[in-house]
Amino acid sequence: MEAELTWIGTATTLLRLGPFTLLTDPNFLHEGEYAYLGYGLVSKRRTDPALDLHELPALDAVVLSHRHGDHWDRRASHGLDKSLPVLTTTHAAPRLRSKDGFDHAIGLDTWQQHALSKAGATLTVTSLPGVHSTNALVRALLPPVMGALLELTDWTGTPALRVYLTGDTMVFDGLDEIGRRHPDIDAAVVHGGGTTLPGGVVVTMTGDGVVECLRRVRPRVGVPIHYGDYGVFKSGLEDIRRAFDASRLPVELRVVERGGAVSLHG
């Protein structure tokens, strides 16, 4: 079955998994526009998205790790089809329904699942643990985040692919539990960037964190995204490469350019 990721920018990807087409963390702001991060914090976008909303193919669902200005922006809110299912946190779902008009936003608790069916195949989305900060006070000020496991099975029920989307998590013990429960992940799509807030508070993984995440979860393939697009991103691809090269992990690192595509088959 087809398993391909196209990187649009930030954490926004287009996933083609068998008959399913998914969009993740839709951020379609353009270069020079500001993402609103709450509490008066903003960050200017440095890049244009590789695709605009009107260029997207027909979608089956959106997977949203959390409702934050660089993951769900005003363009997405106004421009996406409001009949789409949006699979997200229990914190974000009611806001998507009441404020943005997405009546089919579905909030998932950690480890809760939601299944999509199409053309004889099934795609099961499982909410996985994530923390935007390991500091309890900082975490309380930020929207809750989730990772997601996407499990594709064919018409016979045979598993064809397992993809882990980390969301904006930091390294914490929950990653070990993901590795224990799901020891057979084909690809992990890892949010890096080292997002740094005023006071030096880091709320997404740096290069070292990306590599530690891969070490704990042990996928066959790692695909780094979520770097280089905003001023608050302080860790780039070179930081990820440095940490990965030093680690000698038995994981294949697949780097994808914005607008490029990469296979997710392990």
C-alpha cells in the first residue's frame, strides 16, 4: 500500500496511506505573517508553505496535535472544509466545534482510538502521550498536546503500516511507554525545532531530543519536521544531523525538503 509523506512546512504534512489522505497540524500562514501563541506572544513566519489550501487534494481527515497558532492558524480555520473529521485532544475539540465551526472535531483521551474505513482498508488513529514542557508550570500555560499512532490495515485485517506522529512533545517517560506498547513502528515523524520562549524555556525537541525520542521508540525510519519556519525555532536540521550522526542509532533518518515527499515504509 502507498505510504508517503509530503512536507508542507512546520508540522503540516500531507499523508497518503493506502486509500487515505490526511492532513496534519494545518499551518498555512505565509512568510512575514505572525502566528499567535497566546499570552501576547507571537512569532513571524520565515517561509511560505509548500502548498496552499486551494492546492490540497481531497482529504479524509485532519490529525491535530494541539490547537496552537503554528499548528492551527486562521487560514486553516477559515479555509478547510468544515465537514472534515478533525482528530485531536479533548482540550482542542470543543474549541474547534464552538469557535471554528468544525462540528466533526473528535477529542481523544490518551490511548483512545478512532477508526476510519475506506475502500476495504481501515486506518486506526490512537492518541499517544505527549508533554509540551517537562516543567509543570510552563505546561499549565500551554495547550495540551498529543502524539498519534496511525495504523493501516488492509481488507483482510493484516497490518500494513504503523506511523508515529510525535506532536510537539518533549522527551519524557511517556515515550518509553509508547515504545513498550508499540515495538513495531515503521516510521516516526518527529517534531524538532527547539522552540524557545522568552526566558529560554524550550518547548519542542532539539536535535538531542529528536535522537533520544528515536532511541526510546525505536522506529525503522525517522523523519524530522517542524524546524526552520519560525523565529522561535532555535534548533535546525544541522542540529538534528549532528546528534543523529553521533548516536549511531539503528534507525534510518530520512530528511525531506519542504514540498518534497518521502516514503514511510520501513
